[in-house]
Amino acid sequence: MTDLQQSRQSAGINRSIAPSIARILEPIVGGELPVRLTAWDGSSAGPEGAPEVQLNSANALRRLLWSPGELGASQAYVTGELDVSGPLEDALNHVWTVVGERGLSMPSLRPQLAFQLGRLARDLRVLRGPLPAPRSQARITGKLHSLLRDRAAISHHYDLSNDFYELILDRHMAYSCAYWRSDDPDYTLEDAQRDKLDLVCRKIGLDTLPNQRFLDVGCGWGSLSLYAAEHFGAKVTGVTISREQKAFIDRRIAERKLQDRVEIRLQDYRDVTDGPYDAVASLEMGEHVGESNYGVYASTLFRNVRPGGSVLIQQMSRHGRHPGGGPFIESFIAPDMHMRPVGDTVNLVQAAGFEIRGVEAMREHYVRTIDAWLARFEGNWERAVEMMGEEVARVWRLYLVGAKLTFRDGRMGVDQLLVRRPE
């Protein structure tokens, strides 16, 4: 029996599903729905011409009943139980605009809302227990920020597939904010990532002398490690806890005959004990160490750079609720991540003993970076679906679109902190 047949057999139901949902939600959204809602019975509600949200199954209602707000909507979207007609970015941008104009926040399951949704679900015969989490949702266990749990959290995101990341990233495989120095249409993502890598190397002084020992903490797919060795003659040690990343970089080291200049270790940052190095950098890795461990992270950087040596930390920042990025990010993308206002990070870095030499905000650069990633991803959509399945591809579409809007609207930032260990 179909969802529609079940709904029509429900006692006392002689009304359409979408208008029923709209009546429940209107007090929550402060008026008329900001979208055109179409339910699985073909009924619609909401303003004509607004972005259309389709509830393809009663399971979408079950998701929202048990997890109202961002998490339930995300689960329904990635499974295809909820869909959006037209570009996802246009729909999210419209919704955020209305949210801002009406001064709204994400709804909580208040008793009245729970009762109304529950009664509708009962009438439609879909009042059942919560559905299993989507397959793409992270399942991380163990003590927070233990070595084993950190490896599992990093593996969930970074060990997805090197081939998949090549569909999104530039030739350098740089998975961090680029540095855009031109608006020329011929200036590409690859150019901007090259300029970011060059900027980092010069800020920490690799251009002053050859053969300096350089430590790359959280080296990703090796973009900075390889660039520092090839263009500045550095002797590089990179550390990662992602096996897929290490395998990728080791192949590039062999291809470029850099075995005498670059060593990549499968090693937690807490286990690096062979310093001091002449210079250290850590690009967008500090977000993953956790709130309580950030002092350990900063102290590790301090003890691994020589007196007078420079360290560059490139890191995302966030104000207010959800320091992990929000329910979707925390559940599907980066479990256990923690961000804070940049001023709080500066204080923690100073407490480790560093002298602050400069803070450069790069938020606008991330909007352009993610926009370029998103264009590459959408251009490779069919390959992404073939490679990872549609659910994972939908996770990444939602992730990239949401991240672009988050940085654009200033809900998150990213900064380069240049610090120095006093002599």
C-alpha cells in the first residue's frame, strides 16, 4: 500500500497533506511558508514562485518529527525523501533571507509542535519510531579526542576516496582556503591555491635559507609539503592520521623524486617529538583537535619550533551556538570538530608561549574557494554519483552549498595566525 493510499484510509482525513503541514508550521516560521511545499499526495502549499520543496515520502515527516530542524531536514534530503526543485543554493539562499527578515531561529520540538506533528503523523498512519540514520552519517564511538576516536573521525571524512576528492580540488589537492590575488577570469583555483602555499612559505621564512627543516602538521594531501620542498628547498616532515592521504602523497613524492626532501608520517600530532624545526605550519587542522585539547595542540607546535622560529596556523572561526558547525556538519562531515572566535584562539596560542606577529582574515577568500570547488563538483556530478552513490553525492552538495553561504554571510570565518617562539 502506498503512502497516499494509507493517508486516505486514515480516519477523519479528508484534507491534503501539504496544507495540513503548512498550517502547523506557519506559527513556527512567522507567517506564510517561505517555500512552495509539495507532498507525496501531489498537494501543495506556500507561495507560487518560491523555491519548491518536495516531500517524496512520509519518511520525511518521520525524520522531521524525531529530529526537527537542521538534522532531520538534512537526513531527509540526503536520502532523497526530501528534495528541492532547481539549484539547491538558490533555495537555501531564499530560506536564509526569509529567516533573517523574520528574525527566526531553528525550531525546537516544543510540546505544542510535537503534539500537532504527532497527531498529523498518527492520522497519516506514519507515527512510528525514528528511522535508522542514513548510511552516510558518521558513527563514531569511544572517548572524545582519544587517539582511536580521532583517527575514526578523520577517517570518516578524509579517507572517503582520493579519486573523489580529485573531482573537487585543484591539481595541488589543497583542501583549505585559497588566497585570491586577482579577479581576472583566467586566474584559476589552482593559481589561488599556489599563491596561498607561496604566502605561507614566505610568512614562516622558508625563502630566507635553503634546507630548513619544516614541519607540516595535518598535511592533508601534501600540497604544502611538496610545494615547500620543490620551490623553497625545505627538508619537510608532514604528519597525518589518514592512511589514504599518506598513500596519495607518497606516490607524488616518488613521481617527483623528492624522497630525500619529504617524509610523510602516519602520526598523531601529539606524538611528534623530533623537534625543534626551523618552521612549522598547520592548515585547517586545529579545528579537529577539540576544545579541551587545544592547549596541547598549541604547546606541541611551540615545542617543535626552534627559538626564534615562526609558526603559521590557518584556522576557521565561529561565534555563538554550534562550535562544531551545526547538526549537519557534526553528523555527516566532521564529527568532534570545535571552532571558536579568533580572539579566543589568539589567547590560547599566547598561553602556549608564542608571540603573535600577525592575524590575517581570509573569509571572503573562502567564499570564492568553495564556489570553485562547488563548480568542479557539479561539473563532475555524474562521476561522483557513479563513484560514491547518490546519497554521498547529495551530502557533499549540501555541504558545499551550505558552507559557501555560511562564510558569505559571516557566520564563520577563517584566519592566518603568524606566531613566533621568542628567542
